[in-house]
Amino acid sequence: MKQKKILFIVIVWFASLFSGYGQEKLAQYSFQNKSIPFIIENIEKVYQCQFTYPSELLSKQKNKNINIKNKSLNEVLKLLFDGTDIKYSKKGSLIILSKKKEKQKFILSGKILEQESGETLIGATIYCQKYGIGTASNQFGFFSIELPEGKNELEISFIGHAQKKQTINLTKNLKLNFVLEQATEKFDEVVVTAQAANANVNNIKMSRTKVQIETIKSMPSFLGEVDVMKSLQMLPGVQSSGDATSNLNVRGGSFDQNLILLDDAPIYNPSHALGFFSVFNADAIKNVEVYKGGQPARYGERLSSVVDIRMKDGNLKKYEGNITLGTIASKLSFEGPIIKDKASFLITGRYSYAGFVADNFADIAYDIGLFRSDLANYKKGNKVNFYDLNLKLNYIIDDNNRLFFSAYSGRDNFYFKLINEKSSMDWGNLTSTLRWNKIINKRLFTNTTLVFSNFDYSYYIKDDIRDFEWSSNLQEVALKSDFDYYHNARNEMKFGLSVNYHRINPGEIAPRSDSSITKYSKLQDNYGIEAAVYISNSQKITDRFRVEYGLRLSSFFRFGEATMNQYASDNYSKVVGVKKYKSNEIHKSYTNLDPRLNMRYSINDRNSIKASYARTSQYLQLLSTSSIGLPTDVWYLADLYTKPQTANIFALGYFKNLRSNIYESSIELYYKNMQNQIDFIDNADLFLNSSIEQEIKSGKGWSYGAEFMIKKSQGKFKGWISYTWAKTQLKINGINKGNPYPTRYDKRNDLSLMLSYDLTKRLVVSSNFTYSTGGALTAPVGTFAFQGISPNYYTDRNGYRLPDYHRLDFSLILKPKEKRKWKGQWAFSIYNAYNRHNAFSIYTKAQDYNVSASDSHMIYMFGIVPSISYKLKF
Amino acid sequence: MRKFIIPIIIAVVSTTACTEKFDFEFDENVERIVVDAVLTNFEGTKYNYVRLTKTQNKPTQATNQTQVIPVIKDAVIKISDNLGNSETLRYTETYENMRELGSYKIEHLRAVAGRTYTLEITWQGKTYKAVSRVKSVPQINRIGFRSKYLEAKKETVTIPLLYFNEPQNTKDYYLLHYTIDGFSGSNRNWGYSILNDVHLTAQVRGIEIDDGQSASGTDFYHNIPEGSEVKVYLESLTEEAYEFYRSIIKQFESDGGAFSQAPATPAGNISNGALGLFRCSSVSEKTVIRQ
């Protein structure tokens, strides 16, 4: 019996041996590009198992490469079906295949807030590494993200705040607010992220910069006045119109082509003291975002750029404030809860006494023998004052509703003898915004805003016969609704509509004394309505490729009581009659459809290519005869004669991060063409002119350039280098003989360096350097003899290059100790460290006592200017 | 609250806003020919001449001095009217006034209202042409006087007032100037003013000579002593001549700096790149003795 048993085992062993041998011949172990059914057939043979599945299940599966040699069946199954939508289960030797059930997805929505103040954080990011899904909070701190059910580990980060890692177990749609703690000394630097580490590469938007208010505050400031607008001039593609002025020329656009928004209210004149300071008090500001191109469909109204400035909401938790005493201005800011965690306020004020300081220090300097030769021409008796007031109130009605009110008021008095001894100016902005945020549901967020903006100016001529006051003002009332719709992980939509009403009083003139020869007169008011709707979608096409596409449709209606000239031809020289319009009559309407497109292709985590296109249109423009802009320049609505400006902005960029995202770099190339650009004819007469159309001509313009930037925003040593090569020209029939000519702000090379170094945790030293080609100017070439005098003859329009501009600044900031209740901060700065005399203006005028000869003079606004300011936080 | 009171800040020195002389530098300066040509209905070479000079490079140099202005003496100049009358001019070395230096005198031809005149200059193989029509000018009815306080001079002076009938059916431009005992001004003063009829009524009563536009501001007037002879001139201008004068006056008002509009070369009516103006005017004049 035993022998039989042994024999049987031997036979079976042999049989199995032979059968194994036989099967090995039949079966394959390695498969190259083979269909799953084919592989399964072989697996059944090798592993003595049997598969069962619905026939259509495997029909759409891709071919596979797999090697099963020396692998267990479990390993083989895993290799074969991982990454497919097929699920397998084993019952004995039976393997049942079925379609995987898709993991259910849920929506996580809420707000990202700052722990200390309860302020909402704009552009804070939420990222789930496992699925590569992320989003950023919108302008009101709201986010919505679709995630698979189950445990999701999330990273929440925001500039200057400690990154937070939180695991959320999603079993249903969830509403959750995240709070981030401000980065202070107690945090390790590594934890503190500047922003989502690879935002430079990963964000779909190009030609866009978010400037952190802390960065702005750490930059060397002119006379200790931290200036938002001037810090933007350090960015590639952004230039200033003149030395020390706060106007911006973005990619060859004039300074009226920037939509400058303070809490959604447009600021028509962002300058204090003729542009030496901007109207934005950094203590009231939370966020600054700039678009130089590829503007989202949400923004319209201006051609070249958007500067979106958001005010702080006010601390919901505790009272805090600060006082700054500076060389030319002092500031106070105070904020706190009205009802804790429910309602808060913020109030900031600034007053400047620049004229008084300039006069007195010029005196002191002259007396002690400093800069005597420079100060010999200085004229005292200047009045340069301004003030700012910012107010913000916010009220959290409930989890889904929030109300905000913000207001700004600022006013300037300006009389500076060196610029003009015979005239003085007053001007001011007043804006207010009432806003209602509502979370309609987990996917839909809406923001409705009512905006009022007023700008007015007066101009006084103090000449014996013409003693008069000229005044003008403009108002805008706007109502807009914006919607953010988080459709799914691949699509985020934005849509909305807006209506803007404009009223402009272009000017009225009134005598100031009986001896004045001036009679009262007034130009007719201009009225216009701009209405717009937009829609855009940001779509993730593949993991690497994302597209944001949108459309903006806008219409403009010029209406109101008016008497308009009728002309024989389009060159508006011969008036053939007039036409009268009633108050509700439309003179002219225009409609523009502006497509917008942004694309990003990620080569990998560290490299991406982006492209953008935006068409923009603008229905009102500034008639400015000066190169730097005066508050007295006239805003002018598109009408029968002046068509709205339009532009096409194309950009292509390569973005690369180096050394674990510590260094960010980018190259952007842009081309912009502009239609209906206006300029003045030679010797245009603008004063109280009711037929301005006779003095201006319109034509086309174009600008192209390359922008380079390398930035390091982490570590003790931070900063950036930016370089721009650009060219801008206009071609307008009737100006410069119809030949192309550069704009005044056309600057070929522009280099900016901004570096800061944390010497200790409390001591920060920073420096910036700027260099640019000089602006263009129409210069006197020589003189010619004519009836007893020698008038000048000139170059072509803007045919002369001013000397190059360059300047080096330093600052040292001594921060307070963290633990102190009263925190004092010192800021020392030196503006124009090597006392470069940069041309602010070059003028030519007849010599005193000799009408036949003229001299040219250069005004430089600032030599070396050291300053100290002290800020006390409480 | 006392803790709020904190150390006052001191700033050191601020050297703000200063000016310095500036010389424009050009790679090359091309010399251009300048024409200053006047033809009127008045007799005398002072009212009928063509002056040919060259541009000068340094805008800061005084150029109204004889040794500085480069004069062109060897050009061939011809003036003709639309009726076939013509005259070839010759260069005259003699001159009464510095500003006549470099003049070619027009001896015979005079401007007649309604006629068109052509100026043709040939120099160094190049020809420069200009055409001008003569518009009529109203007679001056009366000259009056009034006292005026001049803020800049801090003195009260007597100034002349002008009375004339303005034709309302035509678009007219005028050039005004006056002399006191033959003296027309100083180097502080360019004694011309221009006037556009847009604000003028049919009866112009007592307009001040500089009520239009002038380059000299309050320096326009000089006191008229009692017993002196005052001559006031009212000349007709074409629109292009008016614009030429306006453009020069604009140079005095607008300095080309950062706050003003771009200046421009006065656009004259001479062809081929020459600067200057050929002006044909009707002149009316009135002489009074200030009592």
C-alpha cells in the first residue's frame, strides 16, 4: 500500500513536472504591448486560475507591458490593474473582475483667515498633494475645492504666515474655515512660505504680480513714505513718467490707461504733491495685485493695466494701532472689533507738511553751508500739504453673508514756486464702496458692490490781470455683481455684470477779484454710461495644461444735453453747423467684444510655458499735455469725434524655479497694438476749449518688449532683479508729419534691483537701484532770426533723449522686540545715495531782460535725501 | 494716553527741487535756410523785404547780434503776383536797423488786397517757394488812451486803445503793433500781438493792443509821455501767418518742460525744408499825438 502511495506521488510529481514543462512552453512571462485579455489567458495557464468578467469590461483597456516571472499572483494582479478602472476579487481560483466604483467627490468650502486679526486672506492656497488638486482663496478670502471622499491631507499656505497641514476626512460636503498664524520669530523659516512654492511656475496667469505689502514696507522709501505705486515701478514692464513721480506707464501705455482700484472704487488721480507721493497709505492696505496683460475678463475700463488694491478689513479680535512720525508726513492708524468676531473697523489718517519742511530744511542747509550751489536757486514760500483718510467697516451678518463699507478721502494743496510761481492747485479724491459678500451655496460665491468716486480740482492763476479760479470735477457711480462658480476640480467659472455712470464737468472759470479781466464761463457737462457683462472659465485640460478663456462685452453710451459741432470732414477743422441734444438723448454709442485667454503648459514642477492674449477697450481718456500728468488734466469721454481706445496685448513667457523654488525666474515677451490713440496737434490750444476735437488727432500705437526677472523671496537674503527692453511708438496723421514717433515715456532699457538682508531678526538692511534710458522730449535744436527775435526750432516730436536715469537708495529698519506691548520701529533711509541729478523736467524760456534769446534749464527734484521715521505700534 | 506722545522725529537735510543750466547735445546739426519775407501795401523797404539767414545751433546764444546771424547774400529772389507782375530782388548792404541786416529790398511791387503773390528763392542749386494771398484790413477809426497799472513794473502807464469796424462776414486775423516817437520796444519786448476776430463785435471800441495774444506779457507796454507821437498799426494776416505768429508766441508761454505740452517748430509756408514765413498784408495805420 505504502509502495503504491509512493509510486502515485512519484507519478504525480513526474506528471506535474512534465505538465509544468509543457505549460511553460505554452505560457509567456513577459508581455510587450499586449492586450489585457491576452495577458489574462496566459496568467490563467501559469497560475492555474480562472478569470470571470463582463465581456465589454476589457474592450476599452489599453495594451500593457508586464513581466510576471517570479511574481506571486497577487503581485501580478496589482501590476496589471493598478491605474485602471478595474477592480478584482479572488474566490478560490476564481478571479472576478468588475468596474471600479468612482470614488465619490465632495466639496470643501469656506474662508481662509488670519488668526490674530480675523482678516480674510486673499490668494491663500489650499493644496492636496495626493491628488494634485489645489485652489486659492478669492479677493474675499473665499475658496471652494472638490476633493475625493476619505482622508485628504491639505496644505494651507499664505505669504508671511506659517504653513498649516491639516487632514480632513470627507464624508459629505463640508464648510470649514482655516486660520493661519502670522509668521513671527518663533517660527522656523522653512515653515514660513512665501506663497505656494511653485506659484510662479504653476499659476496660469502671466504678466501679473502680487506685491506683498510687507515687501513694499521693507523697501527703501522716499522721505520715509512707503509708497505702493513707486514700488510697482520696480517691476519689469512698469516705468514711471518722471523722477520721483508715482504715475505708471505699463508696457508702453500712457498713465491714464491704468485701472487703479481701491476696494473696487476707481482712483482717478493717484498722486499727492504732483506725483511725488501716491494716495495710498500703506498702513491701510492688505493686498496689491497688478496685471500688465492677460487681464481676466472681470476687468475692463482701461487699456493697459489693472492695479487692484484691497484695504484691510480691520481686526476682529483686538484693538491695535500705530503712529508714524516722518520727515514730511505723519500717520495714525487704529483698528479693532466693534463686536468681537462679528464687526470691525479700521481708520487711518495721514497728514503731510512737505512744503514747510522743504523750506525750512533748505534754509538750515544753506545756513550751515550744505549744498549751497544747489540751493542758490531755491525759492521759499511753498505750500505743499496733503491729507488722507481711510475708513473701513465690516460686519459679518452670518456664515454666508458679510457687509463691508470702505471710504477714502484725500486732498492736496500745491504751490511750489520753482514749478510755477503764478499758479496754485487744489485737488482731491473721494471714494466709497459698499459691498455685500454672499456665499450662495458651496460652489457659488457672489459679491455685489456699489461704488462712488469723485475727483475734483481747482487751479488758481495769481497773475494781476487774469486773477481767476478754474475748477473741474468728475463723478462715477458704479454697480457691479461678480460671481465665482467652482464647477468641479477642473473648471472654475467667473461671471458678472457692471454698470458705470460718468459725469464730467470739464471746466468752469470764475474771476477771483474785481480787477480780473476774466468773465465767468463754463464748458458743458459730459455724461456717459458704460455697461458690461463677462464670463470666463479656468479649465484644467490635463494635469499639465490649463486654459482660462473668457469674453467681456461692453457698451458705452454718450448722452445728455449738449451742443455739438458738425464738421464737413473727419479732420474736424471746418465747422459746418451745430446739433443740439436733449438731456435724455444719446449722441453716440460704442460696443466692444473683448476676448481674453491665458494658457499654461507645465513642462514639469519647475518649468512652465505660458501665453496670454487680451483685447481691452477704454471709453474715457485723459487729455494730458504734460509728460507726468497734472491734476488739472481733463478726463474726456468718447463721443461723436473721439472713438474709444482699444488694444490687443499678446504675451509669451517661460517660467522657471531653481533650487527648490527658492529662486523664481521668468522671461516674458510682449507685443501690444493700440488703436485710436490721441495726441495733441502742434501748439494745441486747450484752455477752456469747447471744441477739443479740433486740437487732437488720433492714430495707432504699438509697443513691444522683453521682460526678465529673477526673484528670491525666502531666506535672510531676499530681492529681485528685473530688466526690460522695450520700444513704444505712435503714428498719428497730422502729428510729426504722419511719421512714427516715440512717446515721452518710451525707455529702451530699464533695470531695477531690489535687495534686502536680515542682519538679525530685528535689523533689516535693504537697497534698491534703478537705471533706465532717459525719456523722450521735443528739444530746441537751434534758433532762427525772425522780425527782431530768435525763436527756437525743434526736433521732431519727442526726438531728443534725456540723459539716463539712475539712482541708488538704502534703508535700515530696526524692528521692535516681539514681546513688548508698545512696539517701536525705526526706519532710516537714504534716497539717491550718490546725489545724482536726474532730470525731472527740462524747460527752455526767454532770458530775463532779453526776449531774443532763450536758455534751457533742468529741474531735478531731489538730491541726496536722508530721512528718519519712527513707528509705534500699540 | 501719555504713552502715545513719542519722540519727535528729526530729519536731516533735504535738498529738494533745484535747477541747473542744461545744454542739449546733438550728434549733428543741419544748417537750415531761414526766410523772413514781408510784402505790404505800405511804401518803404521796412515794410517790403525778404531777409535770408541761416539757423544757428546754440539755442542759448543771443542771436540778434550782427556778428552772429549768418546772412545769405548771394541768393536769386523773385516775387510775382497772379496778374503777371514780377520783380527780381537784389541784396542791399545798407540798413537802418539791425533787424534789416541781410535784406533784399522789394522796390516796386506792393501788396494789393485780393491778389496772390509767389516768392521764389534760388540758392546753391535749391529752390524755395512760398505763396501768400493778401487780405484786406479795416481802417482804424480812432486811437484813445487809458491809464493802466502794470503789476510787474509796479507803475501806472498810459496805453493806446484801438477803435475800428470789424467785418463780421469774413474770418479775419490781425497783427497789431505800435511805436512811440518811432521807437517800437526794447529787448524785453517783442512788440507784436495777434488777434482772432472770434470774440470781436462789429464795432470794436477801445480794444487794448495786447488783448489778443502777445509774447511779452505786461512788458508789452511802455509809457507814452505827453506830446509824443504814437503810431498804431493794424495789419491783415492769413490764417497760416496767424498760426505762425501764434506758434512763436506759444514758445514764450509754454516752456516745453514736464508740465507743458510738446513745443513745435513754427510751421511756415516756405517749401523745401526752409524755416520762416512769407507774409503779404494790408496795413492800416493811425498817428496821434498824446495830449
